[in-house]
Amino acid sequence: MPTTPGVYTYYDSEGTVIYVGKAINLKRRVSSYFNRTHDVVRTNLLVRAIADVSYIVVPTEQDALNLENSMIKEYKPRYNVLLKDDKSYPWIVVTNEYFPRVFMTRERLKDGSKYFGPYTDSASAKAVLNLVHELYPIRNCRHAITPDYLARGKGKLCLEYHLKKCGGCCVGMVDHAEYMENIERIKLILKGETGQLQTYLKEQMETLASEMRFEEAHELKKKYDLIERYQSKSVIISQVLDQVDVFGLSDEGDKDVFVNYMHLRRGAVVKALTLHYTRSLDETPGQILDYALSEISERLQMKFDEVIVGQMPETPHEGINFVIPQRGDRRKLLQMSERNANQARIDMEVQREKLNPEQRVMRVLTRIQQDFRLPELPRHIECFDNSNIQGTNPVSSCVVFRNAKPAKKDYRNFIIKTVEGPDDFASMKEVLTRRYTRLMQESPDDLPQLIVVDGGKGQLSAAVEALDSIGLRGVISVVGIAKRLEEIYFPGDSIPLYIDKNSETLKVIQHMRDEAHRFGITHHRDRRSKSQTVSELDSIPGIGPKTKELLLKKFRSMARIRQTTEAQLTELIGPAKAKILIENLKNSQNTAV
């Protein structure tokens, strides 16, 4: 199961819905029912009764809550009555009155009012409500203000008017048309258009900060943070969509096409099914949608009225109104259906790869072959990287990937021999020449299908020259990856290739580049450390490791050894070694002069 937010449904052996639940992580939540014995007896009875499970993925936890509430009201599962607490979630209501009020409630009435929510966090609901009242002077009194009430002149101004939180609706000081325009703006905000609120808050925070009123600005900052967490763009809005059908397709141009069908009634997904089609010819998405419409109509005995789709079917369907939404609630529903179709594709690929691990390898290698226009599958890839610090201890690393996975036993390090100074291009040419000259002699059948060099056009040109010099230019493909924008360079092409950041090809190449860098840096660090432990004493005949250790432990440095008298040296290492040491140090000093 996916690890995304969603709603899961349990069925008994007769196909009856017995429990509906929401989850931030579907896989973790559903598996928790089955991996242990529960303390609550009712939960164990539920698990024993489960014969099947289905799920619907949604974008956020808020959407999962809304969908769960709607489905529980539709199906009335008996275990939800036993297991689910009776906690009611808060809503924000815009009343159906002449001068509507806006307030928070936990009870929904069928009085024509508009309800928004529910909210998982009451603090978020209160913050939104407070900010709405700050933005727009909406009344909160309970007077039944009607045209007759205003004509009688019975209203009196209250404290809210003097605090400038109400314009004086009760005494006729507010234009009704203007008031209703504010109500419409509030409805847009409650549906998820929080941009106005955030802009307003930001302006107020900047004003307060400029006036040195930092405590008040901080209070607004806390409200701003609440709005950031608050999710009001619900996929399920029962007041808008009473009954509708949705068909979402997942089509990546291969032979497998998935069609997700959802039927909504009063905001609840009461029927959901995903169909898997395998192309036999070059059927278009419109043709496959035709098949899906006929199949769903026959299998579920459905008659369609309004159908939300991502593209039109090829065949006209009399009596059906097809809608391709561009925005709003219908667009959100279509995206949710397409997300479920994509999830079905992912589930299928996961199952296939479990049964046949080689399938994933073939998919990745085929993608690399297509992206890099290679003549054969790159089962063997090698990547090179140079390492040096201001030209010191220059080394180069070669990492080997077989079937898109590291083959660490085949990694190699190279010490640069013929290049002086920090010359990456010449170093790259030397290393590739040495590597493949030797490989041609020892294992000519084990040449890679692809070489990746860490660097841009310069390093790539050096690699091409090396392959030219040993006659492998047309035998092995080579590319370069630049660090800055992860662009891929090809020989003879000045325009780089930019691969999708989520592409498996780029992930493999980045992994190789990082491995080469890590392996090379480790080797370079080891050589640098070793060189720092080399002393002038190592080149003096007759001065062995133990003598060297005694001298450095006693005097700490070569400078202090030079300043030490012969008597002191004789006392430490004996007269013979002391004489040899003093003579060699004098000779080396004269040579340096």
C-alpha cells in the first residue's frame, strides 16, 4: 500500500462496508491492524471480520478527514459506531439570513446555510474566523434582521459598532448589496483562497514592526503560521457537487493504461474502481476512455449524467455531459482520480519487481539507453573524478556500476604520474589512457558500454582524446556531467542535455558522480596524511624507524634537532648514529644553500 494520506475501507465476506478510516500514512495505519493482537476486544473482532480492503489516496490529511466523514455518513459501517469516537469537528457557517453571520459551530443544520470544513484543528478555525472578522465588518449579533425589522426602527447600536467591528446593520447603516459582496469574498476565502488573508497579515505585520509594536506583530505572526498549516481547499465539498462521476487516466505511452472511476453522491465516494487496460494496437486515450465508460456502465449498472474527464472520448455518448475542468472543485476531483490511477500503476510495478527483480534493472537501463542515445544497454558503466588541492597529491578515482548498482570490488584509484600542477584535463586524459590500455590487454571483453566523466566540456574533450588515442572512440560511449546545473554534455555537441530532476537516469548518474567523488577524496586524504608524516630522517641511512621515533618524540621537529648539540644526540641515540645524523644534516643544509 502507498505511504500517502488517504481513506481505507474494510469489507466483510459479503462485500459489506464494515469500517472506514483515515490515515496520514495508509500503509502504516492499515498494517497496524494486522501485525499484533489488540487490547480492545472490538478491534480484534473487526480484524477477524475483514475479508477485503480498498483505499483512496488524497492530497492531505484534511482531505482524508472530509472524505472519511462523508463515507461514514453514506455507508454507516457498524464498526465505526463501536470504534470511532463521537468527537464532532468544528465548521464555519455562513448563515442563510438577510444580513448573514459567520461563526464557528459543531452542529450542521439543514437551513440553507453554507458550511465550510470540517477543521481538524479548532485553533486554525478560530484564527481564520477572527481574521475574517478583522478583514470584513460582519455582524455577530443574533437579531433576526430583516427588511421589516429595519422598517420598524427597533434596532440599537451596540459595542461592536463602536469598536468598528460592525457597520450598524441593525439600524440600516449598512448597504445590503455591499454587505453581500463582502460575504461572497468571505466564502471564497473559506473555500481556500487564503492569499488575501496572508497578504493582509503581512502588511499588518510590517506596519506594526515599523511602529516598533513588536509584541502585536508577533501575535499576528502566530496567526499567520496557523494559516500556513490550515488546509481549507477540500477535495470533497458536498454543497457544490451533489452527484457526479469522474474518470481519471494514467497513461505514460506504454502498453499499460489505468483508468480510475469514482462515483460521488452528496460529496461521498460511494463507488470506486480502477481498470487496467493493455494496448494491443495504438489505442488513443480517448478510445480507452470509451472502453472504460462501457465497462463501468455494464459492470456497475450505472447511467451517467455529468462525467468529469481529462480528455474527451472518441465516440459520442448521447445524454452524457462531459466536463474537462480547468480549475475549482471539479478539477480537484479529477486530480484525485488521476492520482489513484497513478497509484494503481505504481502498485503494479512494485508487485512485478518483487516477482522479478531484474525487471526494475531493465527499466532503469532502458531509460538510460534512451536518454543517452546508446547503441546497447549500459550494463557496465564507469565514472571518473579527479582530486587535488592546489596541485598537491593529484589522484583520480574510477567507480564501476554494473546493472545500475555499485560494484565496489571493481573501484580503482590512480596516482597522476605525468601531469605537473592542477591540470584536470591532462589528468583525465592520462587516467583514461592508462585504464583502458590495461583493460584492453587484460580483459578486452569487460569494456564498459558508457563512461561518465565528472566535469563539463573540457574534461569530456580530454576523455574523447584518450579514447581516440587507443582506438576506442566508437566502441565506448562517453558523456560528461557538470556540477552546477546537472547538465549532461555529449561529444561534439555544445548544447547540454537537461534531464528531469526526478528521472531515474539522473539519479543513477548522480549516484555514480557522488561515489567517485567520495572514493577519490578518501584516497586523496589518505595520501596527504601519509605525506605529512614523511620526515627528512627517512632519507638518512642508518636512522631507522625506532631512532626516528625517539628523536621526534624528544625534540618534536627537525628545526629543534638541528639546534641540538652532539652530546645531547649521543646521549639519546648513541655516538655512531649521532655522528651520521649530524653529517647528513650539514650536507643537506649546504645543498640547500
